[in-house]
Amino acid sequence: MDNAAIIAARAPSCLRHFHPKSLNYPPQDNAAYKRNLDSMHSVFANFSLTVTDCVEDVAARKISMWLEARGDTAAGEYVNEYVWNMEFDEAGEKIVGWREFVDVGMARDFFPRLMVEVRKRREEEAAAEGGA
């Protein structure tokens, strides 16, 4: 995962919105999304996405993808599904809007365990920096 390349594909004002809204996840601007990606880097041993369906509307500069994700993490195997609805700028080069539908069960059951591992890694890094 090349976090810099992922962020570079987004327009400066791009927001990532999570759905369903019942999850109450706040939208992520580029800085928040990069922090999220960076924090996950330490707990994922590997990560892959498979696009299982894709619909493009070139005239409207929109794409919708159904993706399956798999990875090995410090909290166990990660298996998830997403639907990404993305809108692009006039040139079709940068993502200007992103709506992401996530597996509610995964968000409710696995994500908290994953965040425990993220916090553990942060604490270990802080302790190592403090002892150096």
C-alpha cells in the first residue's frame, strides 16, 4: 500500500463519507484519511483488494465498485466488503467525492479489536522513542 499515491489520487478538498450513516463515522479529509492509512500500516502484515464489480459513468465522472478485501493483521484475519462510489474532477484525474459503504458486522465486531492493536503499537513506538 502506497499511502502517498493513494492520497495523491484525491483532490485537496476530497471527503470520504462512510455508510451506512448509523455507524456515525465522521467524514475524512485527506489528512484524516492519511492518518488512518498510516496507523493501519503497523497492524497489517498484508492487504489485498479484489474488484468484483465495477460500473463507470464516464459522462458523469463517476465510478461504483464492489470490492472484497483480505489481509492478515495483529488482530487476526481481515475479511471485508466495500462499495465505493467515487466522483472525479472535470479532467477525470482526481477523486473529489467518495462514499464508502462498509460491512457493518466487520465495523462493529472486528474494527474495535484492530484499534486495540493500533493503540498498542503507538504506545510501543512512544516508549521506544522515549527510551532512545
